Amino acid sequence: MKTVSISNEALLQETARLIAEGRTVTHLVRGNSMAPFLVDRRDKVILSSFNIKDLKPGVVVLARDTDHRIVLHRIIRCREGKLILMGDGNIKGTETTAPERVMGVATQFIRKGKSYSVSGYTWRIYSVVWKILLPLRRFLLGAWRRLS
């Protein structure tokens, strides 16, 4: 089997096109900004189309930020027509984007081979608890990284 390598930019532009057509797209998670629950090259995210009203705090989106980077991060605030994003594996630092720069929303995660719907009880509880634990995230992530 021949292996073909394409740039992230080309891959993510095609992802945006497919989602705009109403298709769902599954991606392998790359990077550690959503750790510890989504791990680099182990877990997957299923992305789908959305309505603007779906873009509210707690929703995980694939978006291009104002620095032109493409990130898979959680919306933490909506302010003055802008979305403020932050990765679950980050202890500080946010990105800003506009709703029209969102390519897709996460509807499902596949973690360690098990599927979790974003509307399911397990994922909703995780999302609420992890948000509450933001002040302790530095210590929790430090411990997780040492154990990994």
C-alpha cells in the first residue's frame, strides 16, 4: 500500500468542505491541547455541520482562530459576536474566532476505542467538572503528565 502525505492545511480545508456539504468527518486527534481526555494520535473526533445557535459555551469546535491557526478547542465564552476558545489541556491562554470561521462541531469522541456522544451523560459530566476544575488544572495536568 502506498502512503500519501498531505499537509494539515489541505486536510482541514477538505474537512471543512465535506462538513459544509452535510457530511460527518472523523479525525485522529493531533496535539495535546485537549489532554488528558483526548490524547494525541490515540483518540478520534467526529465533526459535523452546525447552526450558529449551536455555538455556545461548552461546545468543542474545529475553527480557524484570529492568528490563522486551526484548533480543536472548547468554546468558553461568547462575547460581542466573537467566540473565545480554550483547549481542555491548557491552563491559560485562549484563542478568539468568529462564528463564520468555525468549520465544524464535535458530535462524538472515540476515546480508547469507546465512543462518547457529546449529548451523552458521561461527556456532559466531564465537561462540567473539567470547567469547574480550571483553577486546579495546572496541578491535575502536571500529575497526569508525570503518570503518562
